[in-house]
Amino acid sequence: MSRFMNSLSGRFLVLTVIFVMIAEILIFVPSVARFRVEYLQERLELSQLASLSLLATPNDMVATDLERELLENAEVLNIVLRRDAMRELILSDDMPVPVSETYDLRDAHPLVLIQDALKTMVRTGDDARVIRVIGLPVKGGGVMIEVTLKEAPLRAAMIAYGLNILWLSLVISVITAFLLFLAVRRFMVKPIARVVGHMTSYRDDPEDQRRIISPRSSVTEVRTAEVALADLQHQLTQSLRQKERLATLGGAVSRISHDLRNMLTTAQLLADRLERSEDPAVKRTTPKLLSSLDRAINLCERTLAFGKAEEPEPEIRTHRLRAIVQDVMESNRLREEGANVDLVCDVAPEIEVSADSEQLFRVLNNLVRNARQAIAATHKPGEIRVSAQNTPMGCEIILRDTGPGLPPKALEHIFQPFKGGARRGGTGLGLAIAAELIRGHGGALELQETSVEGTVFRITLPGQRPVAA
């Protein structure tokens, strides 16, 4: 029983009964007051008919037995009918009775009638109480009629009427509540239970496409909820499948990184021998080659050591930003693609930045490489410029290119993996990883503007930390 009362159907059933009863009570009070007025008005009409019998008698007098019978039929004790200013017809049992209260029905306010009715119903302990009632005769039978009668029969009739109203209200409440209960179960409880059932089933196996809810409710609000739930389930299922593919890819990358590290180590040993060469061109390029090999080996080792998709915590130190940017520029100048792209480092020598130099190099290198490839695809000369300035909050790095701009499709999910690829065949991982690395520094990577005239990315990093490089 308690489970039913805690359910939506049970609570709605109880509330319906309560609300219907409240409505019936609001109807009951004026109804009882109206019944009391009609009861008294009926006594006045019967009394008027009884008093008019005096007109058929000499001297307006009737026998005592007939007078008593007329009073009993009218259920009153005394009758006074004023026909005009000079003439009154009176029927009385000749027994003086003290009148407890007088009620004038000729011009009574509805609130007064309701108050009098409630007083009559709650009054107890005086069955011999007599009241006087004054009203207007019907059909022009006089100017005023006045009767006295016992209040006990009136109160009994009002209580009987009230009980009838109460039972009728209970029956109406039960029938109404039952019909509403059926309607609520049909249009609300069952659709909601269906949604809950689909949610529970989907929770057990969220990768099963068959467990996704199919919106079919005829109730607008519930159907809206079903549509939203279906969209959420589709997105979650796709996300779980994508994460599963990423996990598989991560395992493959770990295995490849292991073999690649061994290959790069061998290449590093061979490059060390090149460093002893007397050829000026070899001496000039060998340090860059060794630096690139060191970064590649370090990345492979971190991938193997970390063993998951998240990046390691950055090792924050203070660095000269210009040196990192120039290193990025030199690394990109050695590539054949984008040979017609002018790489400009517009960073002042005194600007310092608190960052992990390797991670910041990866971020800048990714942005420069993307810009260089975009410009090369146009087969026109272009420029990539990196500038920076100190701000009250830290350091702001601006990377500006004169490429064709990003396509609208790439803008929708620009920093999301596998969704924000700007070129055909791109995975979108580069910008996603770059944004994650900058967030790890407490900063932000954002696209400031893009158009056919070029693209601008902005990197904001927090202030310097007092840790020397």
C-alpha cells in the first residue's frame, strides 16, 4: 500500500479526492444556506395559504380545531399576514412562546444567510428554541407575512440535506478520481514507465544499438523527453564506440612506439658519427637532426611509460620564448612541402614564458605545420608569423598565416578529436592534443579569426613562475 501511495498514480488519486472534496465543501456551504432559505420560504407560503382561509369566514374567524390543523399543516406556531395598512389576518395557538431570534428574509445579504445557516447547523442542546421569520407574501397576497416556528425541525432537515450532499460528494469524488486515475495511467504513467524501462535497459548495455529508445508517445511533453533521450543515447553509444577504437589505437601506438624507439636509437647513434664529419653542410644540419631525434625518442618513451591517452603533467620552467619559436621555424624550414612559405619569428628576445618547452614546441609545431600545409595546397606564396607579448595575466602568443582559412565543417568541432580535421585525410587529433596541452598549463588555445585572407590562433599562458630553467 505504501508503495502505491508513493507512486505517481497513488498520489494523483489522493490529491484528486482531496481537491474534489474541497470543491464540494465550497459548494456545500452556499447550498445548505439556500436549502434553509427555501425551507423557510416554503413555511411562509404554506402559512399564507392557511391565513387566506380566514377570508371565507365571517369576521375573519375560524374554529379552534381548524385553526390548529391549519397551523400544523404549515408547520408553524403563529401566522400574521398583513394585507394592507389596516387589515391583518392572524392564526395563533393562543399559547405565548418566547422567540429566541428573528430572521428577515426580505432583504438579507447572501453572506448573512450563509452565516445564519452555519449557526443553525452547529447549534445544539435547545430543541424547544423558537424563531420568528419575516418575508413577503407571494403573488401580491399582502405586504408582509410573519411566522413563528420551532428551529429543531429546520435543523434536522438541514442536517439530512447536508448528509445527502456529503454522500453525493463522496460518490462524485470517487468516480472522478477513478476516471482521472485511469487517464493518468494511460497518458502519463505508462509513457514515463516506458522511458524508465528503456533507460534501465540501456544502462545495462549502452553499446547495444537496439536498446536505444524509439520515440512514439502521443503526449507532446513525453515525446519531447523521448526524443532528447534518444539523441543522448545515440551520442553516448557513438562516444563509447569511438573510445573503444581509441583504446585499440592506443595499444597499437604503444607497440609501434616500442619498435620506433629502437629504430630512432639506432638512427641517433649513426647521427652521432655524422657530428664528427668535417663537411660544413653536415656540421650545420647534424645538430638539428640530433635535436629532432631526441624529441622523437623522448615522445616514444613517454608514450610507453604513460600507457594511456592522457598527457603527462607539464614540467613548468621559465624559458626564452624566442628560442622555442626559432627552433620550430628551423624544424619546418627543413621540410620540402611549403618551400614557398616565409616563416617569420616576431618574438622579442626578452619575452619569457613559464611552460614545458617540449609540450609548447609540439603545440607551436603543430600549428605552424598545419598553416604551412594549408598555404602549400594553394600553390601560392604565403607567410606564417609568430608574435608574442606580455600581458598582466601572463603571456599571449599569436600565430598568423596568410592561408585560405579553415572550412566551415572544421569550425564546428575544431578542437574535438576525429571531428575537426581541416584537410582531407586529417584526423583532427593535432588541434585537440594542442588544446589539451595548453589547458594542462592553465592556459587556453583559441581560434581568434579565420577567413580567405588567413587564420589567427591565440595562445594564452599564465604568468611566470620563479623557477629557473
